[in-house]
Amino acid sequence: FPVTNVAISWALDENFSTGGNVQDVTIKDSIIAEGLADSYGEEQPHSSGSIINPGAERIRIWKNIFVHNQNRNGKWRYDSTGEFANNLVYNYGGPSSSNTNDVTNYEFANIPIFQDFIGNRFKPGPGSGNNSYSLFSSTSYPLPTGSKFYVFDNKDARRTSNGQPQWTVSNITSAFK
């Protein structure tokens, strides 16, 4: 199921998400921008780009522009598979790394994540933190056993040239490569 050439913005939670057992969804050549930051009143600001929920298979997020989303500029939960490729992520907000492509296993589930992370460009903007990894998993929440990530040709503030190691863009340990 392809979704192409759309502009998705100003959502209350994330600008787009998958729900339930979905397969073969492609989001490409689109703009995912400006998730509303204070839409929930006094709760924590919640400006989010996207979330791929459990049960999603073969999800492709290709050649998009993610801009001015505070977090979830790609968020993949357990039991999901797909590709995050050739995207531009600009002005990912906040001081933490969960504002980029986040694969943190907050639920402590033990169903793996499989993701290809290829050819993306992460460009900090005025709202971006200085310590962000482009592919991130919190060390407080272990990744599901068996999760695997293929990482190639991504650029960010940490990896600026092809001569640097591919995994410079991530804090994920070698067990998942």
C-alpha cells in the first residue's frame, strides 16, 4: 500500500502511525512536519513524526522530509520490520536522542525489530540537541533479543564522511549489527 507525495503535519500525537498487523506499507516522497508540541495541554510536549507499532511488517519509509518534529522522527517498536531509507531529518528537537530514529524497547517485549537504516541525512536545526544519535536505543531498556539492524551510508553530525565507520551514527552495540 503506497502513500506518496503527501504533506502530513500538525497532528495531535504523531503525524502518522501504523496500527495492528499491517504489511507492505510504503510512505515516500512526502513531508512529515511540525507535529503539534502542546496539543495535550500540561502534559509533556508531544510533537512527533511517526511510530511503527508492533505487528507491522515490511514498512518502507523512503525519500521523505521529516522537519520540525520534536521526537519520533522514525520510532520503531518491538515486533516490527522495515526500511528507513534516503530520508532527510531536519531540526529534530529536544536535548535527548529519542528525537531521531528511535528503536527503544520501552515495553521490555522480547519480539525483535528488524530494520534497514540506509542513506539518511540528519541535519540539526535551531531546536536540535547536540548529543543525538541518528539511530538510537536507550540503554535503560534492552532491545529485544534477536533484533538486527543494517546500517549503511547515513550522515549526521557524528558521521560526516564516508571514511568514518558506518555505526558512528548509532549507540546500538555490536550484538545487534
